[in-house]
Amino acid sequence: MPSAPSVSELDAYRDRVDRFIADLDQEYYDHFAGLKVDFDLESVYRNYEDITTLEMAQRVGQAVDGSFRSTELWRFACEGYLGNLTRRYEQDAATMEAKLTATLDGEEIPFRMLRPTMANTEDRGKREQIEAIRNDLTDEHINPILLAQHRTTHAAARDLGAESYKELYIDKFGYRLEDLAEQCRAFLASTEQIFEDAADRLFRMRVGVGLADARRWDVARVFRATEWDPFFPADKMLPALEATLRDLGIDINAQENVHVDVEERPEASIETAVYYVVSEALTNAIKHSHASAISVAVATERPVLRATIADDGVGGAVAGAGSGLTGLSDRVEALGGRFALESPPGRGTRISIELPIATPAGLDLT
């Protein structure tokens, strides 16, 4: 068994942990905020591989002195080791979510937009259809990745001296999970009738069915709370934001790093096309351009929306047979838009698209 680290080594470890968490948080934010399609956990873990090894987890475990602080540090070391083993699965699942699409009534919808679409759909039958599509995509493309991740985690818990991931938390970290479960059961038992009465009224009011007849596809619509929409008119939202910040001593219009775009959103088919063109162009640039910088600009200038993706890489991209760029061009032109590619060898690549904010009348997207 490896020896316990010294006090100075533990201090250095804590400093590395803080930087590791900051870099992980940034990667999570960039991906799930939609700033990047790829989810690159591997690079983050690679930069901190010295603190996510089995040996380090075992060494930190040797330093546990019974205090909450030392136990939590050991827990982090173990989670770091497990995360290092499963980073690829988590990365693949998130990237799959970002790239998956569904076709609903001839319209292509990103996977992550299915639940918001369900919440904004009044027709109950249509919500059921969206839920079924979402479940099928999850079962086929995402669940196998998550299952492999969970199996890897449970198997690796044995490396840390526990029979399973659950036992790792109970036996090694001292988490009183059974006590917590008992408290939850008691809370549920004491509030069950109150919940059923309140939820039944809420479901009847918002989706027209009682709790007994409600289904999963009704829940998103219930929390959408459309009866509140009149209290948030679009034309008053920006003045309300400005007034609120002004009361806090902040003039939002004077902030050089804040740009408020309050144009009405384009039609969903146009948004989807822009999303995929930008996503695919970024993926191509990251994989092939060897660029040191990539920029994306999207702006509306009625009646069109323009997007530009540019890099300072090797250039030489060609839209031809077998090229993914041809597919991007076809997607844009099918919606009545224009696609332009500039990629002189050695001088980077610039992709520009222009799309109508509204789908041209009479255009058949099916």
C-alpha cells in the first residue's frame, strides 16, 4: 500500500485540485451553455493525470484522520480516479446528446430541444409523440454509453477497497445513506396526501387531466406554466431588466462586454440549420485546420440571418464530392439561403451563410 503524503504534499495536492475543478467547470459550462459542441474531458484529465491515479487515491486515503475535511479530500481523490476511468463515456454521451436530432412532422429538432418543445406543445397527443421519440433516441444512442460508464464505476470501486460504488460511500466515506433513505420515506409518507391534492389541482388546471391520468409527457407542460405568460410581455422584458439593474447601480447599456440582442427568433427550421452549420464547421476546424484561433459571428439583419465561422489554420478546404461541406451547402440552399466558402491554402478558412429569418412561403421541408 502506498505511503501517506506529507503535509506539504497534501497542500500541493489541494492546490492542484482547485485548478482541476476550475478547468472542469469551464469545460462543462462551455459545452452545456452551447458554446461548443465537443465535450473535451479527456484533455482536462490529461492535464491533471498526476492527481487522478489509483495510487494517489490510495495515498490520500492513508492520510485520513477521521476528520470530515480529510475524508472529503479522500472522497475527491477516489472520484477523480473513477472519473479518469469513465471520462470517455461521459464525454461521448454529452457529445451524442449535442449532435442527435429527431424528425417531427418533417422538421428536424436537436435532441436537447425535445423537452423544451414538449413543454411548449399544447396538443397532448403531440407531447406523447415527442416523448416516445426522445425515449427511443435515449435507449438507442445514450443509454448504452451510460450503462458502460456505470459498470466501469462499480467495477473500479473494488480497486478502492469496496464491493460497489454504493458501499464505497457507506463503508469508506461514512455516508449514512440508509438513515437518509428513512428520512425521505418518512417525509413522503407524511406529505403524500398533501402532494396528491395539490398536484391533482395543478395538472387539471394546466393540462386538463387529473394526477391519476397524468403521464410523463404532461409534466414538462405543467411546469411550463403558460398562465404566467401575460405577466411577461416581450416588449416589457428589456425595460424591466434595465430598471432592475439600474436600482442596483448598474447601467447595462454602459457595459462594453454586454450585448443584448432582443430581435425575435427566426423560425425553428432556420435556427436548426444555423446550429448545425456552425457545429459542423467548428468540428471540421478543430479536427483539420490546425488553427490557433476560431471565431463565430451570428447576427440578424432583417430579413436575413448571417453567420460566419473563420479560422487561421492551413486552409485548402474544398466543397466537393464526399465533402461534409457539400452537405452544409445543400442544407442552407434547401432553405433558400446562400453558402460561401473561402479557404486559400495557408490562409485559413472562412464559411459564410445567409438565411431568411422566415422559411420562404411554399417551401416544402418534408
